[in-house]
Amino acid sequence: MPKHKKNEFQIFSEAFPPNKRGIREKRDISSPNHILLKNIKIIPDNIIYKPLTKKDIEETKNLHKEWFPINYSDNYFQTIFTEKSGKYFSIGAFYTIFDEETKQKKEVIIGLALCEWINGSNYFTKVFGKESALEIINNINYKEEVYSYLKCDDYHCIYIMTIGVLDEFRKMNIGSNIVQRIINIGLNDILCIGVFLDVIYFNNSAIKFYKKNLFKKVMTNRNYYNIKGNRYDAYSFLRIFTRKEKDKFRYQNSNLIKKSLDLLINPIFFIFKIIIFCLLFQCFRNKIKID
């Protein structure tokens, strides 16, 4: 990590409990990306969203130390990044900078999310302690148009395990863009009924963020988090996909594919017509010569 003065870089995370005086203190950084990105003005259109890879494990660990009061084990990250069945997936927000130390361009993580595919039946019955998903949906007043997705025994949903953005680059819709990409993955899966997550009860900025992205609080999990021997409640937030929403996404996706194919096929078809015209013209000339 590049050298920096003590306390030159400190971050603030509402996920951490307040101290004995009820104050949340700023924390020293763990990630070198703060220093690499110092004085750099981010251009949102230049942010690249893509899956994280094994080479991002160490930086992901550093960011989790900054963002969350939970001590995640090395095995936790190794499992997520190396498991091959597709149970886990990730989305990172990357920004390319010029590293003065190495004199090379470098992709830097400015936001990320780690996600897991969860069996829908297990989620609603074990996590919420309800007999069926319909009870949860009735509690949050969703329309009946979603019910058809819940009649299949093997429906599933996406659990956002962790999500965060570097302090310096919040309020730039990076977090919302990551969430939207997670939602799109769910909408593209015919058996995915929604996305859910847990958040510690006092993290007001995160709660506001999830509500802005159309998540609804469905229950309180008592004593869910264990932080340094103290227990804290968590709120569970859920976003259910309606049939209308899934149909609209598939329609937009099919139109996008059609437009992409048109862009590919039209030039090929145009070239093909020119070739045919040239062949016919040559045949016509040959016929004139023979005559």
C-alpha cells in the first residue's frame, strides 16, 4: 500500500455499532484504493460493471474490513470465488486509473456485491419461519399477479450477502447500478421470484437506499448479528418480481437481441445483394459477348 499520513484517510460506515457514548467513529482505511483514487474525478460513464475474479479476493477482503463489523473468514471468500456450481456470483464496479507507482493502467474496485442463489421454499420457511411464500407476500400487499411464480416447488431467489461502495464515490448511483444488475439477473431467470437481504437495524442510510430501490421490509430478525459478543437485530428486506415486471424485462431483452441481430444481419445482407448484383451483371455481359 502506498504511504500516507496517519488519519489522512478515514472512512465512516453506519454498519458499525456506535461507541459507549453513542457516537460512530471514523475508521482507518484497509484498502489502498482510496490512495490510488485520491484527487481523481470519477466519470460515471467510464465505470465498468463486471464479475469479480480470484485476483480481486484480497481487495474484497480489505473493503469488507472497512465496510462491515463482521469478521469474515478467508474460507468465506475462497468459497465464493472458487465454488463452481454457480451458487454464488458477484458484481464489481471498476474504474481504470494510471498508477504512478507502477506506471501502468490499473482497474480499481470502487464498489461490489456478493450474492448467493437461495432455494425459495427454504428461504421463506426457514428464514422467516412461515409455512409458505404466499403469507409473506400477503403481509406486504403484493398483487395476485405474482402468485403464478410461487406454484413451482423449485423456485428460488437471490440473497445479497454484502454490498458496498467506497465512501468517496457514494451518491453517484454506483450502488443502485449494482443492485439493478442483480435485479436484472433475477428477472432473466424464469424461476427467480425476487431478491432479498438483511441489514442491521441502525444502518439508516442503507435502509433508505434499499427502500429507494423498491425493497420492502418484511420482518425483524431478533439478535441476528453477533458483533464482538453483542447481539443486534436485523431487518429483512425483500423485492418480489411481478409477472408484469418479468414479462416487460423479457420483452425489452428480446427487442434488444433483435436490434443487435439486425445490426449484424443488415450489413451482411447488403453485401450479399451487391455480390448477387455483380454476378448477374457479369452473366449479362458474358451473354452479350456470346451473342
